[in-house]
Amino acid sequence: MSLNKGTLQAAIKDAFKKMKSTNGDEEQTLDTLSGKLAEAIDTYVKTATIVYVTGLVAPPNGGVVSGTFNGNLQ
């Protein structure tokens, strides 16, 4: 699955909206907001797909793979 910036943005917006409907306890509000933001970022990062391009070499008869991984996140 690819990274979806729109989904992350919606989750962050939702976290801020929920902050507006708290009971006035600043510490509780900050805990709620930071928890929601952490959850949104964690979910976003875990949806990344690693795309291998080139760079690694495996010996023909097995053994240790060597080289430098060249790729990107989507």
C-alpha cells in the first residue's frame, strides 16, 4: 500500500477537531491531541511500501547478500 498524504491530513484535522470539544483540562487536551497525532503518524508510516530498485548481489550458491540497497518509499 502506498503512503496517502490525504488520509494523514484528515486524521490530523480530526485530532484538532476533537481537541475543541474537551472539558477545559489543558493537560488532558494535550495528551489526547498528542496521542491522536502519534496514532495518525504511526498509521501513515506503516502503510509505506518499500520499492527495491537495484544494488544487492547474492552469490549464486547462496551466502551473504552484499551491496547497497537502492530503492524508495511509496
